[in-house]
Amino acid sequence: MPWRRIVLWIASLELVLLYAPTLAWLFERWTLSVWHHAHGLFIPPLVGYFVYQELRQRTALPAGASVWGLAIVVPALALRTVDAGMHTELLSAISLVLLLPGLSLLLLGVERTRAILFPLAFLAFALPIPLAFTGQVHWQLRQIATGATAAVLPWLDIPVFVEGTTLHLPRGALQVADACSGFSALYAAIALACLVAYSTTSTRRRMLVLLSAAPLAIAANVFRVILLVTLVQWQGEGILHTMVHPATGVLTFALALPVIFWLGTDPPEPEAASS
């Protein structure tokens, strides 16, 4: 009925206005640098694509409102209200991720919501994780990158002295800081592995992709640090203050993510023999 559509459009506009500051905050975090949750920029379009594909393939599923959606919508909006007083925006972003399945239940019903549940849950990977919750992970990744690099450099005839997470070279020093820990690549690799595992039909490949994501991201970051050390030894410490430094951050993604795609690709089915 026309009045229902009007109510729906008004409610949608109010939600957009309500979460506009949160969306702006998320976009700012995603575009801050290649070291900080840059993968989040690609997750909403991916979620929209998979939701569209799943619903298009399941047009026969019954659609109808489910009041169970209120059990999710009300707490999600309450969390947004709490954040309005705290001004963290992170709680508001979490409430947005929680809100969407509730709205899906209210508008599409149980069956269609179940069909798109994974894409909606995948949206959680777009949330930035505060350093306060990942400090220990950053530290362990920095230790791994420093130790592995120091072990490889003698094979490249590059003398090195390790002090904490700083690599001292004859022509300069390179500190493996939090931004260089590889956490951003690790987060993106785990997110991509979940998406690839969801898309593949082979259980063996799903397990392979999920188990290989973290080692691949860590190995790619170690390779990046070794490359930076080699460049510092060749050109001096000033190379770290050029575009080369952030470009190597992109290299980390370029090395790890295609391998994850490849591991999750189902082999082509053999053609039937002709008689």
C-alpha cells in the first residue's frame, strides 16, 4: 500500500541521518592510510553484491515481516543512543552492523534473512579495531617480523644489529613499528579468507584457505620488511620518507591476497568424454 512505502522511505531517511556521522567516521578510518583498515572500504560493496546475488537466486523463498527483528533492532538502536553520549562512533558502528540483520527480519522475513546472513555478518570485518584491543597482537607481529628479517639478512650479506624491534644497518636503522607489524594485512587476509571460504564448494579448500590466511599475511609482511631493509642499505635511511614506504604496504596485500584467491578456487570440472 502507498502509505506503507511512505513510512518505509521516511524511516530509511531517518536512519541515514542518524548514522551519517558514523558512516563519515568509518570512511575516514578506511582512507586514513594503507596501514589502518584500508580493506574496510571494499567490504560494503562486496556485502551489497553478495546480498543481491543470494536474494536473486532465492526469489521463491517466502517474504514477510518477522517481529523477531525487533529483538535485534531495539538493542542496536539503544547502543546507538549510548554512543550519542559517549561519542566513540565505534559503538555506533557496531550498532549499525547489528541493526541490518534486524531490519532484514522485519522487511524480508526469516527465510530470506537466513539466506543473506553470512554477507550481513561479514560486514563486521569493516569495523576498525582499536589499538587498545590489539596491542599485544601488534607486539607479537613486530617481534616475528624483526626476528625473521634478522635471520634472513646474513644470507643477503647485510650486517644487522637488533635492538628490540629496531634493525640497525650500516647505512641507517629501520624500526618495525605498529604500522609495520602487518596487522592490517592480517586483518584483511582473514576477512578475505572467510569470504573465499564462503564462496568455494570444497570443504578441503575452505579449511586450507582459513588456515593459510594468517601465515601468508605474516610471510608477506616479513618479505616487505626485508625489502625495506635492502632499500635502506642501498639508498640510505631517507628512502623510508618517500612514497616507497607506503607502496610496500600495498605490496603486502598484493602478495598475500591473490594466493588466498588461488587456494580457494575450485578446480574446473573434467569434461565428459565424448562417445
